[in-house]
Amino acid sequence: MAKLNAKARKMLATMKDVARVATAMVDGEEAQAMITERAAHHVANPDPKYRSMAGDYYDVDHATFLRIKKTLIRLERVAGFPCNARLWLTLDVLEDQVTTACQVGPISRWPKFGRATIPLDGELAECLGSGQTVVLDPEDDTELLTVLAPVFDSLGDAVGVVELTTQHPAAKRIAPIWN
Amino acid sequence: MTVAIRGTLWYHFATGHGLRGQMTSEFTLTAAHEWIAHDPFGRPKPTDVSANAHSITNDQGAATLCAARNGYVSFRVLVQGAGEYRLSASMRGGLEVDLSRAWYHRMAADEGEPPQWWPDALVPVRGRKTYQLPDPDNAIDGQTTQEFWVDVFVPKDAKPGVVSGRVRLSTGGETVSLPVKVRVLETALPDEPCVTVDHNSYSAGMDAVPRGQLTSPRVWRRPIADLHNRHRLFHEHRGVFHNLGYKQSGAVEPIYGPRVEGRGRDLRLVDWELFDQYHGPLLDGSAFATAAPGAPAPRRAAAPIWGAYTPINPIWPADYLWWGEKGYEVEFTRGVRQFDAHLREKGWTHSRMQFFFNHKKRHRWFEWDGDEPKFLKDMGYHKEMIRMWESVTADSPVPWVYRMDASWQMKNQFAVLAGHRNMWVCGGFITWYPDEVRQVMARGEIVWWYGGTPPIHTASSGILSAIYRTWARGVQGFCAWSTVNPGKDPWFDCNGCATGLLYPGDRFGIPGPIPSIRLKIERNGIQDIDLLDRVTKEAGNADALREDWRRSIPIPVWEKPSPSAYSLPPEDWDSPTLAAEHEPVYQADETLDPSWWQHIRGRALA
């Protein structure tokens, strides 16, 4: 289990600063709107018989996605150390779940490759409910450091979360970069 | 019904199969057709039971086979009995024999259901190894039968005629023999198959790397050796192997691409050591001069691989931050030009280097589909990538191709991407587009199609249908999309291994992959198609003969599109509206007799 040493504390402090920038820079309403209505419907209503159908229909507005992607890339680089950014989003059609809307690097606290949604609970729910930056307990066995930044729409409602995750500096092994 | 007559064991299934073996008081040796698997109790796999008898033994109890030179002929040997024994095999006339013990995979079963065990992984028999029945390692209660696989290789210079040999079982001072007779034909297989049967895979399979050692040659030694050995096994089985080195995020493992240093006009590709260690022996062919661990010495000539994926993707070598801006093109063209220059400098100019996008937008890393685009609007990205790539590789001696794995938009893509050095790998919808495929091939482009691999419990001859479809369509290749991942526990909780034709050999003390029965049957099928192809070409009317075959083999080669495919754009297609499955999952044709390939083999060896 990795301990929260001085280096890790410093990294977390930096990530909290990046999280504040993320909250300011990412437009949650624009992100929600970039997913087509049909894609959102299939994300929310996966067909148990045709499991790939939700993925087949997934589509986004190119320009909006690219803008968000580039913003997340820049956020990663602000940290000054390898740190991956991913935008989790609520959708009107989703109940108690969030979907990944855009991501850059491969490392995540909730690596659900191939799954369209994950339950909205724990720290993700806390971040959305409070509208505040949330720092995840780094002393678990994931060897990951994570900070969550709320993302708001034009009404001031928290509708998404930017996840910033990096490896603990004392991690013994490099997480697979090829997810 | 089983009847023992004068020391010879006869099997008669209700279907009319005949098997004959030699018996002592304790052990029996029986020859069985390569397409009929038996469980550890001597019962044939139900999906292999044919309405047509295909015994391979003659009246004297000898296994009788026929083979072209420069190729293999195979059969199974069932050892039945109890106790310790040794097995060996030999042939006269310079023919070479490879003997392998089959592993019985315990198939996953619902709770309360009795498990089924079917053979597939093949463990080479080395030296004078003593076996036991029941086999303690395979751990099957009441096991009475052990299947072995026999490959007989007929060298190119073997003398035509009947050659004798023997499979021998020795136990407690007694010997049981199974005579083998191989009729060697005058004809010889071509060195290169007429169709390319590809086996696809993803990454080197490293779960994690010790911190600070991401680029350490020591860390990558075993993964590189494993990849080379997979190449060797598939090559020896008349196939090819592809291994993609980046995944959906675009991150590249260090053995697949050099490090990118600097940005913009200063971008450089550096540290080629790991890339060269992995790719060098494949691109110059030297990897094939030696065999995979446990495998016999190479019988096919060493040659550069057919082709390879490159690491080029939306974030390599260029930074996606600059996509749509001039900096992206500067970085992309600098990186690809340096990559091409490295290949030329090394003399690696024989293998088709594939510029290919594997990402799908459903995974949320990119806004467009690189692989199997569903939305025509995404083609703008492909066209822009091709424009930049061609600007720096057009005059290269490296045989670059733009590989497009196409499904939904296949027909539109054929038109939109016309005029480039395309390599198409088409999904199941290819069956709707015979005319379009012919036109694309007439433009000089490469056409493959892709699909799945039959799981172990389906008909043993099922793996041959993809080879037949490839040849009957007149396209150049078939890609089985995932072939080196047999699952978490292929030995005792087997999911059918539809994504694995090779198995890890470590369990048996072999530091590398081992082949499967399905791979052997596939190889033998490729051989048959090579002979059939020659026959049709020599007849001078190949297209007409191919059409005759399409009529006589009950496998649909071309089909009419689903009505919805006419009325809806591909963006609105899905499996329910099309009433067609588009995923590359093997679907057994239960109307097909398990011995259907005999029609082809009979003609090939006539």
C-alpha cells in the first residue's frame, strides 16, 4: 500500500489547482449537448441481446468533442507530471449513472473498458452533490492519486466531473498504458 | 457398438464411421480422422459425427493417407487402456513425423451439469516420455482414452509412391503397432499459399511494468520472444500473424514504436532499440530460421513477414492537441518520414507496412471511428490522414498500405477512398457486395475479410469454412480477429477458446506457445485450397470452376443484402433492423455435414 509521502502530497496539491482550472474551463452543458440524442438513448438503454448496439450508435458532434478533448489535454499538461484527465457526465436519460464523455490518457480510478456507464455513487456522487473538489483517499491499494473537479451547466448545476488521476510516486509498477 | 475381433478393435457408430485399431490385453491403438475428435472416454464429439463414413483405415488395419509433397497429412491416434505407456511414430522414405499429445479441455458447464472434455491444445511428444492413462495432469475421473495428433510431413524431394510407417505403443515389455501408409503424390504444394490466413492479436500482453523499466530490454525480452514464437507457429502452419501495438487511447508500447522527442519542426523519433529487436527478425525473415520451443525444425523457408501494423495513430507521432492546425501536419509528416527512412535504411522493404486506425469513438478517446466507421461524416478524418501519409510515402520502396477495417460503410468507403494504396479488411457485410469487391480488386487494392474462430466444442471442420469462403470469393485473405488469447483458464474452465488458436506452453515446461488441433486442421485446409486453386487455374477457366464450386458446396459465399440495407442508410443499420449479425463471432452452420470438406480434399488430392 502506498503511503502519502511528501511528494504525493505535493502532487495532490498541484492536482487540486488543476481541478479548479478544470471546473472553470469545461462547459458541462456543451458536453452534454455534444452527444447525439440517439447515442444517449442507447447509452441509457443498452439492448441485452445486442450488447454492441449502444457502442455502434455512439456519436458526437466533432467540433465540440475536439474542443473538450483539447481542453483535457491542456489540463493534463498543467500538472507538470503524467496525469490523466477524463470527463464523467450525467445525462437526462441516465438515472444514478454517469458516462465517460471524453478522455485523454488511459489511467482512471474507474477503468471500465467497454462499459458505457458506471453507477453514480461514492466520491463521484459526493463531487456532483456538493459542487466541490473532492480528493480521493490515496491510501487505498490502487496506488493511484485522484482529484475530482465538478463541472457545471449554464444554470449552475453540477452535471459532470473531471477526473484527474495519476500514479502514486511510490507505486512499484507502472500501470498499463495500453488500455 | 464395440466388438473385439482377433485383437483388432472395431468401432461402429450409428452413423457408419469405421475405426479400426490394434489391441493388446491392456492397450489399444486406433487411427481416427483429423476431423473427428473423441472425448477421454472414446466417444466422438457429437458435432463431428457425419452422415458419411470417412474411415482412414484399410482392411489390414493400417491408417491410409494421401499427401502432396512439400506438405502435411494428419490423423489422430486414440490410445485406450490403463497404465503406463510410451508412444512413438516413424515413417520411411524421408517422411517426417511429429507426434503431439492432445490436452482435454474441461469445458465450462452450468452448476450440476456433468463437464465435457474435448481435445485441442497439442503438447509435443519429446524423447522417450512415459505417459499414464488416466493422465494425472489432465485429472479426468475414469479417463480411458488419450488422443494424440500425428503430423506427417512430406518433403519436397520425397519419392512419389506408397510409404510405410508405424505408430508404436510400448508398455511393460509389450509393443502395439498401428501401421501407417501414406501415398505420396507427384504434385507438390507451392511454397506460398494462394490465400493469406491471418491471425490477429493486440499488444504484447504485459499487465504492468516495474517502475523505471519501461524501456528496459530485459523487461521486454520474454514478450518479444513470445511474439516471435507466435509468428513462427503461424508461419509454419501456412498462416500469418498480426499484432497491434497500441490500443484505444493511442498509447504505444515501446517495442512497437520509437520514442517521440521534441515537438513541431523539431520532432524526432529516437531510441529504436526495442522496435528493432522486435521487428528486425520479422521484417528480414531471420526469425523463421529457427523453430518455436518444442516445435520441429522449420520446414517452410525463412522469409520476411507478409505485413505488419505500424504504431501510427491519431496521437503518434503527432500531438492531437494540434489536430486541424498546421502543427499537426508538420509533426505527422516529420514522424512518418523518419519512420519510413528507418525501414529503408534497414532494408526492411518487403513487408506491407500498414497505416491503420483501430480506435472507435464509443470508447470516448476520439470523436471519429478509425475502425469500422459507422458514420460517413467520419471519412473526412481518414481522407486527411491519407493525404498527409501519401505526401511522405508516395515514392518509398516500402510497400505501405492504408489498412481500412470496414463494415457498415463498406460500400460507400470503396468509392470514397478509391485511388489510394488500400488494404481492405471487410466485415461480414462483404457477402452483399460481390461486384464492388471485384471492382476494388481490379483497381489493384488488397481485399481480406474478417471473422471469428470456431470454439472447441463446435464441429472440428468448422474452421475450414473461412478458408473456403476466402477462396470462393476470390479475395486475398481472411483475418481471424483474435487468436492468441485462449481465456483465463483454458485447461479446466474452458470458454471454448474462440479467441485462441495457440496456448501457453509453460504448463508443460515449454517456454513458448503451443499449437492447437484447430490450427492443424486449418493448415491442412489451406494446403487443400492451394491444390484446388492450382487445378482450377490449370484448367484455364478458373472463374467458371469457382462458380461450380460455389454451387456444389452448401456454404453461402455471396448473399442478397437485407431489405433494410436498401431502405436505410448505414448510419441507421443495426442487427435487429438488418436481421443479420455483424460482430465477428463464429456462427456454426448446423446444416453442414461435418465431412463437407471431403469434397474439396478429394478433388485437391485427385
